[in-house]
Amino acid sequence: MSATTLAKAPAAVERPAPRGLVRSVLRLHRTALWIWLAFVAFTAGLLLWLTGPGADATARQLERFGYGGGVMEAAYSTDTLFYFTSGAYNDLFYDPDTLITLASFAVALFAGGPLIARELESGTAQLAWTQSVSPARWLTAKLAVPAAFVVVGTGLLTLLYRQLWSAHSNLLIAGIGPRSLYFSLGPATVAAPLLGLALGTLIGLAVRRTLPALAFSGFAYFLVHAFRGNHWPFQGRYQQPDLSSRSHAITSTGAEISDPGCYTDKACLAGHDVVRFTREYLPSSDYWPRQLLETGVLLALTAVAVALAFGLLRRRAATG
Amino acid sequence: MSSISTTPAVALEASGLAKRYGRRPAALDDCSFRLPTGRISALVGPNGAGKSTLLALAAGLLRPTSGTVTVLGGAPGAARDRIAYLAQNKPLYPQLTIAETLRMGAELNPARWDAACAARVVEQGDLDPKSRIRGLSGGQRTRVALALALGKRPELMLLDEPMADLDPLARHEMMGTLMADAAEHGTTVLMSSHIVAELADACDHLLLLGGGRVRLGGGIDDLLAAHTLVTGRGTPADLAPHTVIESRTAGRGLTALIRRDGLVGEGWATEEPSLEELLLAHLRAPEAPALLTPGTTATTAAVTA
């Protein structure tokens, strides 16, 4: 996975800037890029494990005992103090989402701090501008290189996550969790860190000092995150109906009956002649309208932030 | 960018240049001068006179509040590839090694980079190319910054206190490197400094800034020749036709630095001032009228763009 990320990213940004500028940006921020690649590799590994071997035990439970005796039992049997370390499949399922959210925050902080403000504060940006590179080209490279990594990385993770969802979302406990995850995964997952990158850059250029820029970027991305979570057209974490799901028990003749409510009682299951259970979440018809609208809003805000950043740079420094 | 191929006779020209930071008094105010190509010019002035602001404006790092500055025949931003700028704090990327810093210079200046020249400057300081910038001393950092500036083969070098944190030996050595390079390639240099001895040896041109304007500008020899240090019995009023820059009673007589207008009268002993005397007198007398030699006076016709 990380190999494809490496190969794809530079190719996406080679056109406008000279190769040397792109190479310089890669070299300057190589630590951050390695951390990003490590994050993508780890999260992709986790997603693949959840799609494959990680789901086996819980999937077998669902097949034998259905939602109540299988999924619920598997989720609660291992509960600990912190849900995300419990090791239960239902909790592990959401961990990549948490990681992607944290990484998006990190992108915004990186853009505000090390990418822009630290360079302006220490004067190294001015060093670059007095080589044969105009401030506008410098900013273009500074935005394009991380943006390529962000798009390729989160894009890959989102695809894997969607794959995981279609394979094993039936192993999740019903509630706001599945709904919120379902509506947040898509093009908007890629657009959100891009907006973080743009906002961080804008704040870095406006504030020009590392620590305040870090604080403001974090706050700005917190607003984006909160807004994504709670407002139409975004997913709506609260006061929303659960996703519709369909569960069946299947008898030895192949007939689909409703769950007899045996829980883990094998004798009861045998009495109802149930051999296995199935369960699935039904796709929601307003997924794409919401996703596209959300993505559109996020990308429009990104464009505005980038335009403001270039405008600010032009006003500050001499002609681009 | 490629259209200006003939060497312009003027490297740097400012016309009515002003820069204000917020509500503070202007750092530069109606500053006009002209720096011919090929000169090694010293930019002198008290602290806060606007030296760094002028250099940053010429490097295209700041936008003037009003007025224009023309660099190598064009706007400052258009000549980025042909100027080198060394900021006062010598910023470099601390996480890179010296070799990587120079490679960055090559990558960001693909058309002009002279790797051998840059490597030579670093070698002279006995620096290991593999050591990180983070671990270098101030003086070593200055050397790397200067290597980056010289490796670019600039036509105009803008140096903000280039030698301030070097030990005397290294300063002498680096000044030698800089001057040899400038002489060999006909580079124009404008450098700010407080060290008058360093300027007297290296520079042939002077710009004295005060109150945001150029108070004294021209070839050092011309400026020195225009002034006379007189000693004798009398009062400043006795020196009437001449412009008295500064006068002091010394013993029973008077010592004064004057700008001659005709011959000096009887009874005054005259001598040519040293550069230091000239500078100190002007720094102590901020209200003295400005003097720019014809070659350094800005042409009003050039105020376009």
C-alpha cells in the first residue's frame, strides 16, 4: 500500500512546478511524510485485518446465534474501561475512523505550524523566495505536495473502509454508531483533511508565528469536525433514525423466518430448526446526495481558503 | 524574464520609496537613490534607519507602501533568479545537512547554480558537508548561507550584516572570498554593516541612511573628496560659504567637518577626513543636508512600472 502511495503522489504534482521545487518540499518535510505513510500503512493493515481474519470469530457467532446471541454477546463479553481498547470487533471496527479523524487534525496542525508559520517565523520562507522561486510558486508546491499525499492516503483508506463496511457492517451493534460511520465515509472523508490543509495554510500565513498558528489551526479544524458531525447536509450524529437493517433466521429447509429469540440457547434453536442467521444493513437512498453535498461544501471552503491564502501572500510579499 | 539581456547600467534604483509597518513611524520615507552596476556599496546607518527594510524591499520580500524600486532593470520579483539575499539572522533549514542545503540551492536555481563555487566556500571553513545545520555555530551558518548566495552566481548581492557573527579571521577570509568573487564576475554588492574598518577596505560606494532617507550617497572617494576636515581658531560662522556638517571645540580652536563650497579661507588647517570621521560626523548630525553624487541620484524619468 505504501509503495503505491509513494509512486503516485509525486506524479500528481510534477506539472506546474519544476521538479527541483517538489523535491525540495519532499526533503524538507520528509519526517512528516514518513509519519503519514506509516499512518496510512498501519490503518490500511488494520482495515484489511478487520475485513479478513479479524472478523471470523464474530461472523461465526452471528451465523450461529443471530444478532442478539451473537453480535451483542461478542461485543459485550470483552468490555473494558476504554471501549476502543476492548478488542471487541464492534469497537475495533470504529478505530480506523478515529485514526483518520486524528490524522485529519494532524494535517491541519502540520499545515498551520511546520509547513507555513514556522518557515515565516524563522525566515526560511524568505530564503526560498530569494532563490529562483516566486512566493506564489513556493506556496503552490507547499500545498500541492501534501495535498497529493493526503488525497492518495485517505482515498485509499476510504476505499478499504467502504469495502469493510459492505463485508462486515452486519457485525455492528445497531445505534448511532453505524449510521454515523456510514454517512461519514466517502469523498467527504478525503475532502475534510484537504480543508484542514487549506485552513492551516491560511492561518499560518495570517499569523506567521508557529505556536499561535498551531492553536488556531487546531481550533479551526475542530469547527470543521463539529460542523461535519452535527449539521445538515452533513451526516447528523443525533436525533436521526438508525439505519434500516434486515435480519433472518434460516431453517434447514432454507426458509427465512424471523429471529425466534433463543439468544444462545442451542436447544431452543434446534427446536425452531434454525441452522444459521443472516443480517445486513440496507443502503440508504440519501447517502449520495448527502455525501456529494458535504464534499461540495468542504471543497468550496477549501477553494476559498486557498484563494485567501494566495491573496494574503500577494499582499505581504512582493509580486508573485 | 529573458527579455532583459543587456546589462543595465543601474543595478538598483529607488524612487520615493516608503515603507510603513502599521502605525509606527515609517522605516523608509521618500527614499531615492541609484546604485550603478559593479559597485561594492556599503549601506550604513544607525539602528532602525531602515537598512534591513531597504534590502528586503530590493529582494522582493516586502511590498513598498509607496514609491518604486527597480532591480536589474525590472520589478524586484522579476529578478529573483539574478539576485542573492542574505538576511540578518541567516535563516537556513535546521533539519538539513550542509550538502542537502546546497542541493536545495541547485534545485531551486536550476538555471544558474555553480556547485563548485558553493562547495569551495564550504570547504574553506573546514565544514563537513554531512553535518546538520542545526549543529553549526553562528559563524559556520553564515558561511553556508554565503555559499548558498554565491553558488547562485548572482548579478546583485544584497547582504544584511553579512559578517556580524564571524570571528576576525573568518571575517577577513570570507570578505576576501566575497570580494574576489564579486571582482571576478562584476557582481554588484550592497551590504549593510556597522564595522567601518571592514567597509573601508572592501567597499567603493556608500549609502548612508538616516530618518528613512539616503543622507549620503556616492563613490567613497568622491564623498571623501567633497568633505574637508578643518581645524583652526574661529567660530562655525567663519566657515560661512561652506556647509558645516559638524563642529566641535577642541582646545582653543575648532574642528569641523565641512562640505566645501570653493576654497577654504586663510587660517584653517585642512585635511581629507577618513571614512570613519565622515560617517561619525554625519551620524552625529542627522539634520545635515543630504548629498548624493550625480551617479547615485535617482533619475525622475525612470519612475515607471
